[in-house]
Amino acid sequence: MAVPRPDTHQFDAFTANLAYARKMVNAGKYLAPFRSPEIDVDDFYRAAWVQAVAAIDHWFHGELFHRVGLLAAKDSPDMPIQLRNFELPLNRIEAVSRGEITLSEAVVEHVRDKWGNASLQNPRKISEALILVTEKNVWQEAATQINIWHGQRTSHTDKTLKNQFFGITDRRNKIAHDADLVDGDLKQRRTITDAEVSDAIDWIDRVALAIAHVLDV
């Protein structure tokens, strides 16, 4: 079934970034018949893998800051407890009292200080960040939503979904930090195919769609 995509700036940016990853895969497939010592086509696939993970990392950050701003501006009793108890430094409280910034802006600024440079590629870290904007078990509910979208032909749980996502981000780290070299080898790199990368990109898209749905219901 066709899954509706969120109509937000944050998700539009995610979709655009993911499209770049797919274009890299297509470029690799196009160049595959012309392999030469000067061109390692697999590097297009590795670049696509890294780009796809960066896309969802960027989306998690954007979604976090956007939703924190909205929630802080409402001052609602339904605000997640972690955000309700979020502590601001004195300099930002003073700036609010002087009317230099709103309370919502001060909260977002401080959340950016904490999470702006953090890598949101590990399921545990993602949960720690999103607890500011929801008290739901996002991984469990995302897994349930994916099962629904697949007509209950899948049986994902929070554990299996986290493992799937971690496997993708772990491979990204091997590519980005270890040149995708086989452990203990300084020349041989892990094999990679366009099908593997396309599947990873599809999974990243699926996870983002499911978590976005969970955050909005």
C-alpha cells in the first residue's frame, strides 16, 4: 500500500537527501559495465550508504528541534515529562525575562546545544533525544506500524527493528571510519552491491516514515 509522506519541511529535506543517495546507486549501476582500475564503482554504493544514514540523522535533528519548539510554546500540561523538567541555564532565563527571546526559543537553543552535534544514528541515542517530544515507545510503535503497512505479513518488534537499523548504521560507520576494510586487512574491502544499498535506503525510508507516523498520532 502507498504510505502517505509527512508534508513538512523536515521530511521534504529528508526525502531530497535520500533521493541523492538513490542517484548515487543509479550512477554506480550505470558505470558498472565500464569498470576500470581507475574507477571503483563500489565506492558509489558506499557513498550512497553514508548519504542515506546522514539523511535520517539530519531528519531526526530537525524533527527534534521543531517539535521541542512547538511543545515549549504551548506550555501544555500534556507536555512530555522530560521536556517539562528540562533545565535552562541562568543566562537563558535572564534573556527570556528581558524579552530578548521567547521561552520556546530559549528551550530550543539549549536543546540544540545538547543534541546539535550528537550523532542520532544509534537507536538508544535516538530514543534519548525523542523522549523530549514523546513518551511513546517509538521503536515498538514504529515496528507495529510497519507490520500494519505490510498487512501483518511481517512481525517486527522494537528489538528486531532496532537491530535492523543498527546493522545499517554500523555498516555506515565501517565505511566512513574504516574505509570498509575487512577487519585486520589493509587492502581488502567488504563486498557491496547495488541491491544491498537499495535495501538499506528503503529501510531507512521505512523507519523514518513509521517514526514520523508515531510522533503524529
